[in-house]
Amino acid sequence: MTKQDVVNHILSDCSSVMASSGRASAPVNIALAKYWGKRDEELNLPVTSSLSISLGPHGTVTEIIPNPSGNAIFCNGEPMGEDTVFHRRLMNFLALFRPSQAGFFTVRTENSIPTAAGLASSSSGFAAATKALNQLFSWNLPDRTLSILARLGSGSASRSIFDGFVEWHAGSLADGMDSYAEPLPYVWHDLRIGLLTVSQAAKPISSREAMRQTVATSPLYRQWPEKVNGDLAILKRAIRDQEFALFGQTAESNALTMHATMIAAWPSICYWLPETVREMHRIWNLRRDGVPVYFTMDAGPNIKLLFLQETLATVQAAFPNAAIVAPFPTSPQPNT
Ligand code: PMV
């Protein structure tokens, strides 16, 4: 089954009227129980379910305008080179929805992720593009279906359709119609995320390639599905009960295990730089001193700190360069 088959199937049920443009926003999300490994490479169907937190207002705003004379992408006002990976991936995605052979698009995309956070924007980028297409063609598709379409662009984009805590169900169908994300009904006002940029250099290996290599060669990958399923259940409980230590420990352990599966692949994939390891030790030292701060990491060298508002001053003193994000509206502070 191809991406185009899935798109045709979904759009066969809805009417389409093209407006002059479509515009939408979507948040970046950070996985707490990670998606690592595909059961279908073409449709980005995952081996396991995963759970993430969206970063509130931080993400991508995308406008899509039909343009009969050719494709163009502007990112934060600058034209994007046709030879860049994101240009190629986004254009391949948009080609799935072209109304005719002569239908092209101009895309204007703005990222509002804290500057220099070194966050990949594929999750928010493909989610915002999917929502903008829904506007442009007046499909009125439900969020669950938008999540399925966004997944065809990038797996983690399926979760960026929603705010707050989000679970992406792995599903088991070959066409992926049961592999979509949905929001969890929990709010954690005092939760904070610190984006600690260690390097902004391009990744040495894409997450797509790294997943493929890990699944094919890592002797540790066999244990990964069980680990994620267990962590996902624990995280849901910890979030529901706002048990921060359990939450932080489970997320950190999940990230470290994901990196362990890659390090054990052959050739080994190690996204960590010496600075990454140095920061990890600083976090562990802080914890030894009684400061409840944990971390997670994706397919790159940068660290995302997990902590509560009450620890903000200590975290800021220890990591003055971290960009602090409140994923939920913050709770009113008591008068002092
Ligand atoms: O959606 P992709 O192909 O960029 O893969 C994302 C993989 C991780 O960020 C490492 C984990 C995740 O669940 O987001």
C-alpha cells in the first residue's frame, strides 16, 4: 500500500473546494515514551505506541497558497533551497494532495521554537502543513484523520495535531487507519521543559535511517517494544497522579534505553557529543544533591530538561542557557 492509496481512500469520502489559501499552526512535541522503529516504512507505521508532550505555543505556522507556475517554500521569510532535505520531503508530501498535474504550491512557514533550541521541526512542520491543507481544500476532516495524514509526512507529526499530552496508537492494520494520535485528558500546570542546546549541527544520520539500522542490527532492539509499552503505561499513571519523580525517571530511562539500542547497532549510532554526556552528569549530580530534575533526548545531541515550576530558579542557575517552556497555561502563583 502506498501513501497515495491512503490519501485517495481518505479523500474519497469528503468534498473538496479550494480556497485562495490555507493557514494553520501546530506545536512541536517531545516524546516521553519514544517512537523508535517502523513496521511499515512507506506509511510510517510504528512498531509501538508512543506518548508525547506538545510545547504549547512553540511550533510552526504554515500558509499554503496554490501557485500554477511552480513550487516554492519560504522558511521564516527566506526562500528554502530545493536541494534541502526538508524541501524535498515537504514537496513530496504536498504532491500527494495536488488537485491536478498543473497544481503547485507556495508554502510560507514560520517556526516559533525558542531560538537556537536546536529542535527538529518535522513534527510541527508536517502537522501544520496537514492542517493548512484541510483549510485550503475545506475538507473539514476530524483531528484523528488529520493525524493519520500528518503521519505520512513524518511519524512524530501524527502527535503534533494535538496540544498537551498525546498518545499515538501503533495500530495493527496494514493501511494504518488505526494508527493515529489522540490527546490525553490531563493538564499539568507546573510542568516545565528546558531546551538545552548542545549543538545545532545537522544530524550525522537521519532518524529514518537510524531506526532502520537499529531494527536491522541491534541485539538490544528485541527488548524495546516491551520497554516502551511498560513505560507508556507507567507514564500515563504518573501524569494522571502528577507523580513527578516517577514521571521523570520513566521518561529519562526510556530515552536512555532508546539510545542504548542505537549504540548497540552496527555500525553504531551515537548522537551524543562529549558536551551531551557532560550535561547528563551535571543533571545526575544535581539529583544526587536532591534537585528533582530529569531529562529526555531525541535523535540528536540536545537535551530536554524535565522539572517543576518550584525548581525553576535552581534549574536556571545551573543551566542559564536553557530555554524554558511551559507546555500548559501556568497556574496562578500564590500572593506572597
Ligand atoms: O518522526 P521522525 O521520523 O522524525 O522520528 C522521531 C523519532 C524520535 O524523535 C527520536 C522519537 C519520537 O517519538 O519522536
